[in-house]
Amino acid sequence: MHLFEFVPVSQLAEGAPRHRRSIYRSAYLDIRLREESAQGSYDYDLIVIGGGSAGLACAKEAVLNGARVACLDYVKPTPTLGTKWGVGGTCVNVGCIPKKLMHQASLLGEAVHEAAAYGWNVDDKIKPDWSKLVQSVQNHIKSVNWVTRVDLRDKKVEYINGLGSFVDSHTLVAKLKSGDRTITAQTFVIAVGGRPRYPDIPGALEYGITSDDLFSLDREPGKTLVVGAGYIGLECAGFLKGLGYEPTVMVRSIVLRGFDQQMAELVAASMEERGIPFLRKSVPLSVEKQDDGKLLVKWKNTETGEEAEDVFDTVLWAIGRKGLVDDLNLPNAGVSVQKDKIPVDSQEATNVANIYAVGDIIYGKPELTPVAILAGRLLARRLYGGSIQLMDYADVATTVFTPLEYACVGLSEEDAVKQYGADEVEVFHGYYKPTEFFIPQKSVRYCYLKAVAERHGDQRVYGLHYLGPVAGEVIQGFAAALKSGLTINTLINTVGIHPTTAEEFTRLTITKRSGLDPTPASCCS
Ligand code: FAD
Ligand code: NA7
């Protein structure tokens, strides 16, 4: 063990076989960190800034591996309504969880109407109660906040409800209700996530809300303009429609940038079919509050230059998220920033030796909870558990919880073509008819799936895309198969579970290149 104490890490790693170097580095780092903290030169071994998915996972894992850890979390109120929330970060309070609950509420409304076709005696006048829904969602969130605090106490993570700001690379000021507290640590992990952006137009901050306000809104949203056609904009518009409100989606350029564009357009078409209008190629110009309390929105078509206006009850900005770098005083610690995010290397290390970053705050990686959790946990294991395992950001599956859900894993068709060339990519595709759609005569028009694969050789699957019911549940298992090197041969020789929609992946025989009709004649042939 002493070998590691006296040999500089650069020399130690040099000359060693390539695959051993990082093991030596990790072991050396582990011993060095433990020695410095044993000497008691810092208040903590590790301070994690941000108590969301990434920060909590990292802090708890670091304690499990013997580190003394503090975790700071602080939420600034929203500009329009002053909404704030407890520990746990975006996912629990204003992200995945309330979103999924509201999505579920909207699916239940749909199911109740379908139930009549299945023979249930259902009252036609059934309608949702927004304030009851918000109350139920908020009760659940409060219970998760409570469990999170208890868990941190049990796991011996010191939770500090304060806004962290660097003094230097080993010193932080935590701004607490009771005043400032200066604390030091050997190592810092920045896991501050992001918050929704607001457009720079008159009335945006005063009258528009974001997803940070929506899940606790104390009035019905009513007729809502959703500005932004990304993941969050489409999901919010989807559940608002399902709950009986009137959302309109304003699209600046394309729908679901970064996703497979054929699938993205099918998602949009399936929403339009349900009565959600899309204002294409449009950007907002201003929001004014009228005497009757309603919001007058003016916008411009970016192609024709034409201006238009309409009146809404709610304007929801869903134009992307900004990394929370400003309050951190990163120049004091010397940490570099790129477009409101922090660039890191494969070890999640920033440009400053003892400062790391994980989760939504890092530059160029998927903004998803399971990514944040796994990356945070793996980082703690590398720092304190002697592990060398890196986070693998490739082939992360995700779901867009629109009324007809879209889930995918791996490459989009256009990315596969860009990477391998059109002649080397084969796309297997098909429309399908979910059995449960028949009796209520639900539209099957957009139930579609495709496998993007290698054209020659083993026909390795590069990407899977599915639009239909319970999409996340369908794709999760296929994601493990894809990561394990799934081929078209394995896929079509897997016996399906009948009658499910997931089995449609095992029935993919028609290629786009063949030009054959991908519409099925029946459900069971
Ligand atoms: P966060 O969870 O944002 O946590 C960061 C915490 O740090 C916050 O509490 C913040 O207030 C705090 N903080 C910031 N600055 C400081 C400071 N200086 N000092 C102290 N504390 C600070 N992902 C999915 O996987 N599936 C989904 O279905 C999904 N749906 C979503 C729906 C919505 C509406 C939104 C907004 C996001 C959704 N996401 C979803 C994304 C997911 O929520 C994020 O990827 C995840 O929360 C990122 O975790 P994080 O720990 O990096 O950041
Ligand atoms: P996204 O996915 O970045 O989408 C933002 C959308 O807003 C996108 O359609 C943008 O259009 C549009 N946009 C951006 N700026 C403007 C302005 N100024 N005016 C009008 N429209 C605009 O962000 P989300 O918030 O949906 O999701 C972020 C992540 O959170 C997501 O990856 C999930 O993992 C959770 P563009 O395509 O840029 O023209």
C-alpha cells in the first residue's frame, strides 16, 4: 500500500499496462483522499452541491464507502408564482414523478370513456377535478420529501438546506436561512441540475409559467399555449388535453429535436388527431394581461413574417432548461463552463482536480433521472470504493409520455444513416393494432414501430422505436437486449407474448427498402 503514497500518480501509471493504469490511479486517489481526511484538514471528505437524483445517489454511495459527506440543496422560488419545493430535486418535485402522475390521470380519463364500450355503465358527465388532482400529486411529493430526509439522516449524510457558492476550490459558503456557513472539503461534486428557461420577450416572466409551477397550480390551466415542442412541451400538452383543457403547441422549428424525426412527426400527428393544434414555425413576441385577467399572446411566423394573436388562460414556457451555474461562483474555484453547463471528462472530472460534476449540469449528456443516478453512484464508487467503472452514456432508453407514448433506445434512423451510410442501414418497420383498441374503436393510425439495423453481416440492431401504449414498459427490456448486442435474427426468432404490443417487435419482417405495405391485415396472422 505504501507504494501508492510516495510515488506521484503520473509516474505510477506510466509504464503500467494501459488497462492497469486507471486501477492504480483509482487506488492511489482513494488512499490519498482517506489520508488527507484522516489528518482532519477539511470539514468533510466530500461536499455534494445539489440534492436531486444525481447528488443524492452520489452522497449516499460515498457514505456507504466510508466518506464523511455533506449534501446541500436549495430551491429558488419561481419568478412568476414563487413556487418552491423540498429536497429531492427536479424529478421528484417538478419533473418525472408529477408529470407521470398527471399523465396517468389523463390516461384514466380516456380509459373511463373506453370502459363504456367494454360494458361498464359509466356516467357521461364524468370530469376531472384539477384541485383534487394537484392535492393528491402534492401529497405524494411531500411524502417523498419526508422519506428522502429520513433516508439521508439514517445514512449519515449531513443535509444542509443552503445555497452553495464557492470561495475557492476547497471552500464553500452555504447561504442558510440563519446566515452564512463556511465549509471545506477535499472533494466537491456539483450536481445542481437546471431550471426552465424563459424567453426574452415582454411579459414572459410576469405572466408565463413553466413546468416548475404547473404541477402545483392553484387554478385550472384552461386554454393553454405551450411554447416549445420538446419532450416537456409535448408531454404537458398531452396530459392537459386528456384532462379536458385546451392546449395549443407552438413549434419554433422541428418537433422533438434530437429524436428520430419520422417518429417525432408521428407523435405530433397523433396529438393533432386528438385535437391539439400545432402552430408551426412560430415564435412568441409578447404576453399582456387583459382587464379580464386573460393573457393576450402575440406571435410571428418565422417563414412568412406574418403576425398573429390569441387569448389564453395560461402560457407555459417549455423552451428548454438552463444549467444552474450562476450562483455557484465557479470562477472562484476555477471551474470552466460551456453554455450554462459544466464540461467533464469520462471520469466526470471538471478541469479542477478535486471538483467533479454529474447529472443534468454536465455538458452534452442526456438529461434523465436514471442517467443522473447511475453516474452519481458510479462516481462515488470510483472516488471512495476503489472502482474503475465509468458511466456509459450510450444507448440510454427513454420515453416521451405523450397520450400515445413514444419510447426508443439506440440510434435514430437519421443518426444511423449519418454514422454508417444509407446503403449500410436496414429499417424494419410496421404498423400494428393493439387488441385493446378494437372494442372502443380507438384510432390505430399511429401505432407504429421500427428497428434500425445493420444491413449486412449479423444485422446488429442500432435502434428500436415504438409508438403506442405503455411504451416505456415495452422498451425497457429491449434496451437490455440492444446493449447486449441484439441482432435482427435474434429479434425475429424470439417467441412473442400474445396478445401484447411488445410482441410486434418479434414480427418485424418488412423493410422500408422493400416498399411493401407495412400495414397489418389482422392482429394475429
Ligand atoms: P436536479 O434533480 O435538478 O437536482 C439539482 C438540485 O440542486 C435541485 O434541487 C436544485 O434546486 C439544487 N441546487 C441548484 N443550485 C444549487 C446550489 N447552488 N446550492 C444548493 N443546491 C442547489 N427524466 C426522466 O428520466 N424521465 C422522465 O420522465 C422525466 N420527466 C421530466 C419531466 C419534467 C417536467 C422535467 C423538468 C424533467 C424531467 N426529467 C425526466 C428529467 C429529470 O428530472 C432530470 O434529468 C433529473 O432530475 C436530473 O437530476 P439532477 O440531480 O442532475 O438535477
Ligand atoms: P428541449 O428538448 O430542449 O426542447 C425545447 C423546445 O423549445 C424545442 O422545441 C425548441 O425548439 C423550443 N424553443 C427553444 N427556445 C425557444 C424560443 N425562444 N421560442 C420558442 N421555442 C423555443 O427542452 P425540454 O424542456 O422539452 O426538455 C429538456 C429535457 O428535460 C429533456 O431532454 C428531458 O430529458 C427532460 P428548437 O428545436 O430549438 O427550434
